[in-house]
Amino acid sequence: MNYSATVKGKNFSFGNLRMLMAKASPRRAADELAGLAAESEVERAVAQQLLADAPLRLFIEEPLIAPERDEVSRLILEQQDTAAFVPIAGLTVGGFRDWLLADSSDLSALAPGLMPEMAAAVSKIMRNQDLIAVARRCRVTSRFRNTIGLPGRLSTRLQPNHPTDDPRGIAASILDGLMYGSGDAVIGINPATDNLENVHVLLTLLDEIIRRHEIPTQSCVLSHVTTSIELMRRGAPVDLVFQSIAGTEAANRSFGIDLAILREAKAMAESLNRGGAGNQVMYFETGQGSALSANAHHGVDAQTCEARAYAVAREFSPLLVNTVVGFIGPEYLYDGKQIIRAGLEDHFCGKLLGLPMGCDICYTNHAEADQNDMDNLLTLLGVAGCSYIMGIPGSDDVMLAYQSTSFHDALYLRQLLGLRPAPEFEDWLERMGIFDGGNRLADNRFKAPLLSNFSGLAGLPS
Amino acid sequence: MTDPWFALRRFTQARIGQGRAGCATPTSALLEFQLAHAMARDAVHQPWCVGGFAEAMAAKGLQPLKLATPIADRERYLQRPDLGRCLDQASREYLQSRPVKAYDAALIISNGLSSAAVDKHGLALLEAIADAYSRCRLSLGPVCLAPNARVALADEIGELLNVCVSVIIVGERPGLSAADSLGVYLTYAPRIGNTDAVRNCLSNIRPPEGLSYQAAAAKLAYLTRQALQRGLSGVALKDDMPDNWLESLGQD
């Protein structure tokens, strides 16, 4: 089907729905690099008008990437629940935006009926405030050793990375994070190397710290899924299985994964029964531009590819999904404005599709962005009801060489918006004397037993 | 102003124990962060004096082979990663016209996102790799210098040189605590169009805080030998290197 319109005597024509989606996307470097972006602001605005008139059911009838050649497309069509789709089945993309904004109730029942492309399409014609207002009404909770995503709560991933995976350095950053009230989403290390023995040592370190101090949280070493599988075979204490995922089969292949390997890993981790509050064992990371980076986007814009990755994620009922929004660099999201927009889009699409969505609010030093842009996105995502953010000592990841949000930033958001940690973790912080019972750091927290227990860096394998 | 556990910084460069002003970082910590960011920003845009590096190599008895991508300046390098993944016409024609000789591995060095990293650590890492390869009896082809390259340039160069394994050393993006970190990527059967799933990576090579030259070189030699033996690299090639593997080779 062709989409065309004439504005002030100039004709604009878009060959298919895929091209229309790309041209209607708010400006970003990734689509410009791929040669998919609108060539003028007027072309973008016209594409948005035409997209608004497209019926939602068109995405079922006219898949953007043919299911015959892509297992993610097949998965999306299999997932789509006709009954849940009924309330919006007769709507256009524009009508869907109005419908979302007119209502004020919980939106979680809608998720199974929605295809990622529908969420992506409506996001393209929504303003930032729309993305915030609607995401706030999508409640998604998930459980392993605690409960993530309850109303009025904000969790944090404690990210204690070290350039050589030195256990003492990692333990020092964990102590710092815990003393600032961080770590209820997960204590998650990006290992400097995927060496099996190295990852095993880190898993054991995290397991001992969590058990010794009875911390109601979970651990993760963010190695490749096949590394986690091998280590589970060797009996390593794996709480969460991590994997980076993308929105096309070919992009996932560039990560060395497919749906089958994720199913295998999930089944193995579930069989360990290490949770307690629940058994949601998967932790996924995504980011706009990953499909383009692997030359595997099939002419689909970066934001729509990203939303398709959420179809992969929800197949595995994850504890956590994290869009690492500014991580790759300026060739995908050029500056603070593009990073902020993408962060809000990803959080909105993920939540609308029923995912426990967090955001690594971040930038690299070759992007036109700074910590002020991160403050803006942090505040906006706090209002939008983001499930969790990162906590890194002083925002500076000394291993991955980028900047994210700090332990301090989480405290700022807690105080500003009254957001509390996961209930089980909040109880623990109060029992430990780290929080004062009023969602604040306790004045005398330096007397907390945790600190003296850690002073020789206890918790380390001796 | 700092926290009682500030002394644990002897174990990490991470900004731990900063103390606080309410929920925020204290002023001195904030301003240190701003200065570090400014320095990292400047480091990204610093060009690489490849001539000086080539001379230093030659002085060590290593023959450089100078190649180029179609990228002329740092601005374009940042915006066009696709161009950083291919050779310019002259370099391509030169490699095509060269007599093909069989080597186990080719080595490519590029400034990538940090010219400072390759200037500070490049030559020493190169020497350590040459030494480790020779102890493993791996033959090393010409050492190629290619400014403003991305990792996948190793595919085109490796393919044209007809090597089994292509290795590229690149400057990693500058962070706040280190602007001089090198990464190494290994690809078995380098071909244009390979994806990252077939690469093995070593990162954070920047002694003394990061990985040492010797440790990186030993691991690279181990992975190269494994790749040659098994005919693959990437996610299927797990790093299961025993401690002191390289040292133990001589005792076999």
C-alpha cells in the first residue's frame, strides 16, 4: 500500500508502512545513518499525519518484517492476543493515542493484545508528556527475592564494575552502594572478561555477600547466555540469567543467540529455584541502534526495532528489562535531546507491552551530552514510574567508560518524588540502620553493622 | 566530607565514599567530575600522529604497513562508523596487488576513540603480542596501522591478507577515570560482513590499573591457538585459559 499526501503543492509519497514508520520517527542519528530518516521536518510531519490515519490492524495484516524470514516476527504474531486487542481493534494509530490519553485507568490488561509495532507507531506521534502520562498508568510487578515495580517504588541496580574484576574493588563499590541504599533491583557486575573461572569467582562473591548479610536482592554477572549455561552446569550460584537482545532474528544472531537458547537458559535457571518471592530469572538489556549496528534492521527504524526486542523479552517473563539508552554512542543518538526522547519512548513502549522496564540513563564521552541531560531524563523517568535505574559510584563506570546515574541520584529522586525502594529491601535497609524509616539515609548509619562487617571486606572468599 | 570507607579506594578507581551534601555529591567531588568529563571530551577529538607511531615501531625493528580508511577527520569518524569499517581505494588496491603469503595472524592498530591510548600503550602491547606469538610459534603477518578505524576493518584487511586470524588493537572510548584504554578484538576467518558474534574481545588494557600487556598478550595467544585448532572464534570459543598458560608452554 502506498501512502501519499500533498501539502502546499508538494507531493509526499511513502512506499509502504515500514518507510512511513521510519519517516515519521522523531529525528535521531541512527535513522539518518541508515538512510531511513525523513529528509526534512515537513516530510516528517506529513509522515506523522499519514501514520496517524493508519488502522492498528494494518500491523497484523502487513508485517514490517516478513515472518517467513524472521523468528521475531513469527513470535510477535503468535503472541498477539485477539481478545485483549478487542477494545482498540477498530482504532487508527491517531485514535489510539487519543484513547490512551482519554482514559485514566490501569492499562496492564491491554499488553497481550498489542504488537510492538503498534506501541512504536503511537509513540511516534506522542509528545514527551504523553509518553510520561501513559507509562505512569502501566503497572508491572516482578519477583525473585523481592518485589520490583509496585506503585510509589523505585528500585536500583547496584553496578560495582571494576576494570580487572578485582574482587576487593568490586566489594568496595558494593559496600558503597548498600550504604547509600542501592541494589534492590539487582547487584549486577559487567565482567571485564567472559573467562569462565573469572565469572564463577564473581558469582560466588555476590552469593556470599547476599547470603552473609541476608540482603533481599538478587545477583547477576552480565556474561553471555551461553557462559551462564555452562556455569550453571558447573554448579555456579546463578540467580539471574543476563542477555543483550534485539528486535530481529539477524541482530540476535549477531549477539550469538536465538529464542531456543534463551528458552534453554531460562529453564535451567528456573530449575535452581533460588528466588523465594518469585522465580522470574531473566534480565535483558536492549538499546536503540543495536539492529543497525549488526546491519540487521531490514529497513526498519531504530525505535521500532527496539520495541520489537520487547516482544523477545516478554516471551521470557523477565524480572528486569533495561534500555541502555545512550550507551552505544552519537552515531545512534547524537545528543542529550535524542537520548532523552529515546529513553522516554523505550520506557513507554516497554511498559505498554507489559515489561518491568528500567533505564540505564547514560551517555558516552563522544556524545553531545552531559550529566545535566541525565538529570533531566532521570527526573522525567521518575515521574513516568520507571521501575528501576542504575546506581554507580559517582555516576562514573570505571570499566565500561561511560556515565550513568549514581547512588546519590537515586536518593535525589526518592526525596523529590517520595519513591521508596522495594518493600523487602526497604525493611532490610531500616533493620541495618542505613535508612531511617522515613525513606532517607539515617544520620547514624556509619554505625551500621554492615560497615564494620565489611571493613576487612568480609564477604570475600578467603 | 568523605565517608569512613573512603580508604577502600586503594582497591578501585571507582568514585566511592564521596560523602554527600543532602542527597547530592559535595562541591569538590562535583567539580572533579566536571574536570574529568572535560578531559575525556578533549581526548575523543585528539587526532593520531600515525607517522610518529610508525617511526617508533621502526626503531624497535618492527615494519609498519600504513593503511587508511576514507575518513579525514575526527568529526566524520564519530558520525560515520560505516566508513571506519572499510579501507580507502588506494589501500585496498595496494593490498590486492601484494603477493599473498600465508600467515596465522594479521595485526592492525588504530587509534579508534582514543589516540592517547594507542600512543601510551600501543607499542608496548605490540611487543608483548609479538613475543607471545613467537613463543607459541604463531606466524604474524605485517603490522598494519590504520587511523580512524572501527573494529570491523579487521575483516577487510584480514581477508585481503588471506590470514586465518585477524587481530585489531583499538583505542577504547575515553572514560572519566581513564582516557587511555586499549581493546583487542580477534576474528577467525576474517571476511567482510562478519558480525560481532564471531569476535573475541579483550578490554581495559591500561596498566597499572587495567589489564597488563603481558596478561593481554598471553590471553590473545591462547585464544588465537584455540581459534586455529577449533576453526572458530566468538561466542562459541569460551575463554577457559589455565593460570600461567603461556609460561607453562616452554616446559612441555
